[in-house]
Amino acid sequence: MSHKISVIIPCHNVSEYIERSIKSVANQTYKNIEIIAIDDCSTDNTYEVLKEFETKIPNLIVYKNKENKGQAYSRNFGIKVCTGDYIGFIDSDDYIDENYYEALYSKINENVDVVFTNIQLVDELGNKVGKLQTCSEGNISKENAINAGLAASPCNKLIKKELLEKYLFLEGKINEDVASIIPIIAHCKNIDYTMKTKYYYVQRSTSTQNSKFSEKRFDMFDAIETCFERIKDVKDYEKLKEIVIYQQLVLLYMYVLIELTGFFIRKKYLKIFLKKSKKYKLYKNKYLKVFFFNERGLSKLYYKVLVNLLRFNSSFIITFNISFKRAIKNFKPNVKKVLKKILRPKVINKNISMRTLVKLAKKQSKLKQDVKVSVVIPNYNYEKFLFQRLYSILIQTEKIYELIILDDCSKDNSRKVIDDLVKKLKPYIEIKAVYNEENSGSAFKQWHKGFGLASGDYVWIAEADDYCEKTLLERILTPIKSNKNIYISFADTAFMDVNGNIIMKTIKPEIDIMKTGHWNEDFVINGEEEFENFDFLNCTIANVSSSVIKNQNYDDIFEIAGKFRQCGDWFFYVSVMRKGDISFVNEPLNYYRVHGNNVTSVTKKQRFFDEIVEVHNDFRKETEFNDWHEKQILDRYEFLRKVWNVK
């Protein structure tokens, strides 16, 4: 028989939201549930609404605190009176999918005490706000779960009751869940995760987390001290302590305190923060490297300065530097333009000799190798770009396992250039050329051929006319080194003209057509989730040259992808990513060259539109789209009909 689940809902002045929350729990597909709602002396009619529901919902039990005690008290009270074997928490203005507890419970077993799922931020009307919040950075482990945003939230989890009884919430404080949920994760037998359901976290301007900053926010220090006391007997205590300090204090400093407006207000709160955080030596935190890894240019320099200033423990110096930076940002826009021009990376090295390529090949041969990457260069009439392309590959800071040049029966002098390249570079790197006797007429046939020839762990299809930064491979391979379940890892793409001049600095505005902000930071996410939330609507990998793809047999996928002239890449990426995880690096490290004979510039819009519809029909064969998916698709069609003037 299935275990009983107790769902605890603390309530305070939520009369206009509580109905949606209660009903989302009452209508669960998992039926062995009791609902415990505790009213914390609301001043509106929340309690009356709850009592009315109690007469209609048999498994709902309503309590009322004698005086206003706060959310932690209500949660702890619910833990004491509930009769379930496992406990879930729902904030009274949030709601859940109808299969929520069935999906979570399906992962429970004798070795798993805690199961969690993803969180979707929504506004008060239920519209999505930003990207899906995944709750484990990389592989599913206790360490990765604690080192993720919203890790301390009890609301997206199903937890064994005896653990909650041992680590109750810290009453009278905000961020009280840090003192409870983090120790529970650290001490439980094991954790698991499901992507088959979601918790909907409503963003209200009047909520505790979104309220105006006050000294009350520094309750965090009490919460983390209690957390440390509770996890001090854990084997990896020092590592977990560093993670908690990074997530709860370093990010509070980086994302909240330095963004406060008003010199003296900012100085006031920084002074309190510095006094309380001094003993933690935030500037030495090991996880700062992760933060800096995601920043670029002046932004990275700015944050590094602010971190180093923590050494001096001076709120005035920090506040002054923040104000100075803002003054520069807002004064004389031409200064910003000059700085951006100076910091912009050099895109194309045009003066490249064979001697230079040989020198780089020798250097490449000495690099260490963690992941074997087969580089496949499909070429057709791109003789004049081959030296540039080889330069951008050989200069990579990550070792190349093998280099395979495919020529699709070019009509220019490509074959002679390729022969010379292979002859000169072969003594230093593994390189070979494969020539078609007849033009295949299809980019996907060349991709397919490349995968068949490649022997590395991952394949990088580096189109012959594209270019890239020397750190492209290093950056997109970094997440793979800790997660071998990643099938595609890719970076942001910039567009350049035939001469290498930047014409578009990032592809993100073009792929993020739902305005989610999903690609505004690095991520690793399950490919099925990526598809269901984003890639079902449009292709979000702008250029194959920006990615490495796990080397497997994709014959069946290429067979279907080959029937499309414009959308085959989209179908291919989606089919591959759904086999495992996908990762993204938020930096334009790849440069896609746009010129007259690109396939994308000559394909007629009507054919393109028809293929989009056809791809969606293929997706429906394996995925049942819900009403939200279908609405997004229809809205997309309507938009394309107008801008492309198609049927």
C-alpha cells in the first residue's frame, strides 16, 4: 500500500490566492493525501475561506494559530500534527501540477528520503516569469543539489517525516528553511529528482522575498549558523559549508546588496553585512570561480574588484566604487562605446600562413586530453576560408583528438588546399581528408558521414566558412567533464559578414522568442525539459559549429532529418538532446558567416514555413503537447504568416 503524504500549507492574508493552491492539492492523481492548512491570524478572510473549503474537501484539516507566529511556526506545527509518512509543503499563493505528488512519490524507495523537482516562476495570473529553475547543478548529488538556486526551499520536495522532525524550521526568522532543508539533504540516505512535474512559484510584489530590503534579511546569518551546527558531523562538512556561504552570503552580496540604490542606504546595510560576514572571509570562497566564469569583460573586472574590497571591511570604499561605476555607466555614452570597442575580441586573423598552422599543430600535439573530440570540417567551395578555419581550430586551448576534412566535390581549388594542409599537418596531428566524387547536395549527408568516420567521444562539426574563439572547446567541454550524460554542449553565436565584420553580437534575441531569459546564463538541463519548455517551438542552436555532440549512431535521426532542407538541423538537435542532458555557455564564442550562397538565404519562406509545420507534426508523434504548447505554436505561426507573408 502506498504511504500517506501530508501536505502542509501555512497561510497568512492570501484569501485571493488560497483557492487555487488548495484545489491544486485536492485534485492530485495521488490520492493518499491529507492537507494541513494553518492560518497565522490573517487580517483578511483567509481563515473563513479555509473553513468553507474544509466542508467541501474531506481530506482538508484547518487550524488557526492563537497569535501571529510566522511561517516557520506554522510549518513546525503542521509537522507535529500531521499523520503522513512523507511531507510536502506548498506556499499558500503557489500551486502544483495535478500529477505532482504521484511523480515525486514514484522516486521514493528505501534508499531515497528526499525527492525534488523543478520550479517554474509565474506571475499572479500564472504567466511564466523567466526560465525554469532547475534544482541540481549537473549530476544528481547532495552537493550539487545544495549548490543550486532555491535549494533550501521545502516546497519543491517530498521529504521523509522523521527528518523534518529532527531538523525543524528556525522560528521567528526569515530564510528559516536554510536551517532545516540543507541539513536534511546533508543527512538523508539519498536524494532523487523527477522532471515529470513542476512546482509553480508565484512572484508577488508583496511577498516576503520581494519586499523592500530591511535589516530583517540578515536573519540569514542565524539561519546558516544553525545550519552549520546541524551539519558539522557530516563527512563533507567543510565543502558543504563553503557552498552554503557562497549560495546564501556571497550571492546576497553580489546580487542584492551592491544593487541597492542610494549611497547612504547601501552603505548602511553593507556595514551591517560586513560586520556579520567578516569571519567567513567571503573573498576566499572557492566557489567564486564559478561566479567569475560566467562573467565577461568589464563586468568580470568590476565584480572581482568588489570581492577583493571585502578584505578591507569598509562599507564606504565598497559603496564609493559602486557609485563610481554607475556614474561611468550613465555619463558620456561615448566612453562606453570606446571601452566596448577596445574589449571586443579580434574576430578574424586574415594573415595566416602554412608555417603558422604547422606551429599551432605542434603546440596542439603537446596538450593534455580529457575528452576526445573529433573535428569534422564539411567544405564546399570555401577554399578562401580554409586557412582561417584551420587556424581557429588549431589554436584551441583544448586538445583536438582527430581532424577530418570532408569535401563535397568543390568546384574551386579547395581540394589542392586540403591536400597541402593534410600533408603539412599530418606529422603533428591526426588528420585526414575524405572527398566525394559527386556533390551530395545535402549538409546533413556530410554531417552523417562525419559521424560515421569520427572515433572520438564527441563530434564537433566545424563548418569550413565559420570561425571561433580559441576557448570555444574549453568552455563547452567544461560541463561535459563532470557530466558524461550531456549529449549536446553549445555556446552563444555571433554573426559576421563575408569579410569577418560582426553584424550581430549574439543570437539570443533571435532564439528566445518567448522572452524567457533562459539563455542569459550558463546551464545544464535535461534535454527532455529543454525540449518541452523551449525547443518544441523553434530551433535554439543557431549554428552547428557552436556545439559538440556525443558520438553515437544517429542513422535513424539523419534519415528523417534529411527530408528537410531548412529544418533538418532543428529536428536533429531535438532528437539528440532528448537522449540525455544539454548544456549552454552564455558567451558568443562561435562566429557564423553570412554570405549570399548560404542555404538559409536562398530557401523560400513558404517552404521554410511548411517545414516548421511538418517538424511540429513529427514532434507530436512522440510528445503530447498540452494547451500551452499548442497556443505558443499557433501564435508563432500567426507571427510568421504576417512577417513572411505566407499561407
